[in-house]
Amino acid sequence: MHVDYTTLAQTIAALTEGETDAVALMATVACEVHLSDDRFDWTGFYRAVGPELLKIGPYQGGHGCLVIPFSRGVCGAAARTGVVQLVPDVEAFPGHIACSSSTRSEIVLPVWDENGRLLGVFDIDSDQPAAFDEADSLALTAILTAVFGRAGVA
């Protein structure tokens, strides 16, 4: 099963309409995205909580790392650079943090509020190699922009 991003975007828009609490929005997005595609083994947010620091937010799947500095891993790279990280093989990513030994590929998208402030990153892990592509990046960026604010400023 591959996600129908049009339907997913409509569902998330309906569920989040009028909600302004970032954690409630993150929980809803993580749940809906996670259930939308069997490629998605771990789906969740890491929140920007301090200078150069991410902490786990709402997620679906097994346990995640609790704290990730901007200087480490795929999530840190997305937060540090403000650029979507498409990683077809996590073993080949310098400094990859293995929160789960089954993860083979990953996509991490920066999440911005309406003022261009980094809220955190949205991380999706897959146990399949090269599970994500540019179509996933574009569709997920559009969903995150619709829910949280504007696209990246980097």
C-alpha cells in the first residue's frame, strides 16, 4: 500500500481545522501519516526545545531517541540546515543515530510555524531501503505547511 497523499491531506486538514496547539497538531499528523502507508515504521516529531536541541514529540511506532542535538544524525541535519533529508540508506549517512536497528531508510522534514520559526522536524523511518522519494518530500512538505505554517526559510 502506498499513501494517497490527496486523501491524506484532506483528512488531516479536516481533523486539524481550527486547532492551534502544536502538540495536538503533531499528534494528529503523526498518527494519520503513520497509518497511511505500510512503508512507515516510525513516524513522529522531534521538537526544537532549545538552542541546537531536539526532544521527542508525538510519534507512532517503537520507542524513539529522547534527545537529538542539531549536530547529530539525520534529524539534526534537517534541523540544522532547514532542508529535507532523503536518506535511501541510513548506514551510509555520516553520524546516523540508530534509534532502531531495523531502520534502513529515512525522510526528515523541517517543520516551521507561520512566522518561519523552526518548531522541529518530522521524521519517518522505514525498514525498507530507499523507501522515500521526491514525491514523498513534496507531498509531506505541503501537508506540514498547511497544518503548521509556511514552508522552510532556509
